[in-house]
Amino acid sequence: MTLAFAMDWLNLLFRWAHLIVGIGWIGTSFYFIALDLSLRKREQMKEGVAGTAWEVHGGGFYHVEKYLVAPKELPDDLIWYKWEAYLTWVTGFALLVVQYYVNASAYLIDPSVLQMTPGEAVLISVASLGAGWLIYDRLCKSPIGRNTPLLAVCVFALIMGASYLFTHVYSGRGAFIHVGAFIGTIMAVNVFGIIIPNQKKIAASLLAGEAPDPALGAMGKQRSVHNNYLTLPVLVMMVSNHYPLLTSHPHSWILVALILLMGGMVRHFFNRHEAGDEFARFWWALPAAAVGLLIAVIMTAPKDFSSSERVADATVVAMTRQHCVMCHAAVPTHEGFEEAPKGIHLENVDELRRYADLIMQQAVQADTMPLGNETGMTDEERATLGAWITQQK
């Protein structure tokens, strides 16, 4: 069993697990925010209850109560929603290691962006993820944290600063996945470091016959809301490596800003709708998201590579043999692949014509291929390849 074969299986298993636990985390996050916003005060409620909600699902009716702090007594079978968040981060980081750390030269480092060793790339990654949480946590606990609009601006600025750093350190793919990991780390540690510990402190106070500190619940609620608004943007970052139109843009950090705004606006619309607010108070959120989408579409519009000069087939075949065939061949010579990625072979003119659209997307409109630009493909060569593909249409 070769290393490449073993790494492929690890990649698949970690990705599968990441999707499963991630769906669980996102589902509980969306559900509890919606539940919290749908609570209503009733004429008859138990002491300490802030509101209740009636729900129907799967043929059954449910009556849910939320306490201002917690009831005087807690049952032994109290359910804690935490492992979905923990395992999402653990499997995500494992996937980051298998996909990007182990293959740093191909997926993480782009010499045209910054020359560095794989060890330096990994060190920057780990340090930036830890620093992001520390800065975010200090902002939330500072006086800024008591001013929600100001805190939102500061957190947005923090993520944008990280995005600018990543896009000037890593490859396009590496940069976007690190923005996702940066946000995901903040969200996961919110659960691990704030929400669950605060809930445990509240429970301990109740068991000791003491009045719990309301600030603990308020802090947990704040971080939970942050996680809710960050969920949609982080999902785009996590699948961004499939979309070079995002990752290869020369100012991709601006696209990150637009994604944050779009995701936040969509989440705000649904949150306020679920809270029962008047439509006139939140209708603007979806048009604002649409404006952000329009700007992103305009920014990523494809370039025109048409040329009056004909490009010979032999020129393109020679170019792809130098830059592509080491991976995309019946028998790849690249040490990282035993089979051609996605089963795509680019060894002759017919195969190049067959996959012309993909080549245009990955190697001409974007610089995603060759991986890490290991072969040093130039902008002039990409333009020549683009002109040849345009001629085929």
C-alpha cells in the first residue's frame, strides 16, 4: 500500500465524517436560534420561564420552555449539544492536515505569491488560527463587546485582515480554505471555551443552591448568535477549492468580504422572519445580499482570450506535456498521484479538446493548475492556451 493510496482513503474518510458532524452542528445551531426567536410569553408559565413554543414535527406535537437562567433542579438525563461542534473542528483540522499540510508544496504554497518551505507554511497556519481566536475573544470580552454594532464591525475587520494575510501568503485554494478554518476555529472554540463551560457553571451553581450569574448565559447567547451569522459564509469557504473563479481572483480577499456580507444578510433575514418581526424592518437584507452577489459576479467575469493569430496544436501539446501530463496521464509520474486526478488524461489533442472547458476554467481563467504551479507555467503560456481553446469553439 503506497502513501498516496493511504492518504486518499484518509482524505475521503475525514471528509465524510466532517460532512456528517458538520450537518449535525449546523442543524442544531439553526434550530436553536429559530427556537429561541420563536418563543412567546403565555398567560400561564412556570416560575422562571422566559417563553414557550409549540411545534409540530413527524406527526407529534412538542411544547418547549426556555428558562431565564435555569430551573431550580436539573434532571440527570440533561442533553448537551456539544460534540457536533467539537467533532466538526477535529475532522476539519484532520482534513486540513491530510489535504494541505501533507501536500503543502502542491496545495498550500504558490511560489508566485510567497516563497517558503512547507514547515513555514504549516507554522503560519497553526499560529494564525490560534491568534484569530485570541483576538476575537478579547474583543468580545472588552467594552467593545457590549456594543453589538461596533463588535460586528471589529469582527468583520478581523476576518478581513486574516483574509488579506492569507491571500498574500498562500495559494488561492490555500488562502480560502484558511479563511474557512479561521472562522470555523472561532465558532468551535466559542462552543468549547465559552458556551459549554458557562452552561456547566450555571448548572453547578444550581446544584449548590446558589443563584447563577446571568452574565454567563448572556455571554453564551452572544457567541451562539455569532456562530449563527458566520455559518453561511464559512460553508462557502469550505467548498471554495472547487471554484477557481473565487480562489484565483487577484483580489480574492474582497470576495471574502462580499461572501461575509451576503451570508450575514441572508441569515439576518431568516432570523428576523423567525422572530416574527414586521417585514418592513428586515426586507432590505435580501436585496443587500443580491447587490453583493452582483458585485461578486462582475468581479469574477471571465477574461477574453480570443486572438487573431492561430495557435498550432503542436504548440499546445508541447505545453501540456511540460505542465500537465506529469499528473494527467494514464501513468502519472508525479509522486503524489497513482491515477490521474478525476480520471482526466491530457496526453493528446483529442483529450485536450474533450476537456477544453475544464482546462479553460482551471488553468487559463484561473491559475489553479498546475498544482502549486510547480512547473512554473507563465501568464503568457496560459494566454496562448486560452487562445487555442477559443479557436476550438
